[in-house]
Amino acid sequence: MTFSMIAAGLLALAVGFGAFGAHGLKARFDAYSMGIWEKAVFYHFVHSIGMLVVPLFARADVMNESEASTLCWLLLAGILLFSGSLYVLALSGITVLGAVTPFGGVSFIAAWLLLAYRLAR
């Protein structure tokens, strides 16, 4: 399975989670929980697009496959940790899960800084 295929699946999931939040959770969530859910969907969506695009840099010989793979793993980790923890936090109200979220954010930042470094070479 390629990262492009994984990204496509993650994008479909992000759309589904967005629709579920807008239609299935709207009546159950207060404004705070809805904001958390929407933030999770937004970051899930944006970074899934990143995962879809990064392999194109390898195909265009801007970076090698190993570099693109590292970037995609960082983006995937970020989606799982950042958005995943926010989804669970919004659904469960377990605030301790907020401690996981920054690790996902660091993963996102590392991925984008690594991409900037590789593109600057």
C-alpha cells in the first residue's frame, strides 16, 4: 500500500468525520466540543492532503523515496496523535487526552520543516 492510497483513504475518512460532526453530533455537542471536533477534522484534512502531495516530490526527483516516506510517516503520526486525540476528547470529554495532542503537533511541524529543508537543498 502506498502513502498516496493511505492519504486518499484518510481524506475520505476526514470528509466522513466532518459530515458526522455536522449532522450526527451537532445536537449532542456543546460549542466547545464542536470546536474541538472541527479542529480535528481540519488538521486531519490538511495533513492528509500533504500526505497525498509529498510522494509527488519523490516522483519528480525533488527528493528520494526514503525522504518522502519519512515525511509521510511524520504526517500520519501527526494525524493519528493530533486529530485522533481531539476526536476522542470531543467524544469522551476525557481532558487528559489533551496531553497527547501536542505530540501530534510536533510531528506535523517536524514534517513541514523537513520538507522545507529538503526543498531548499
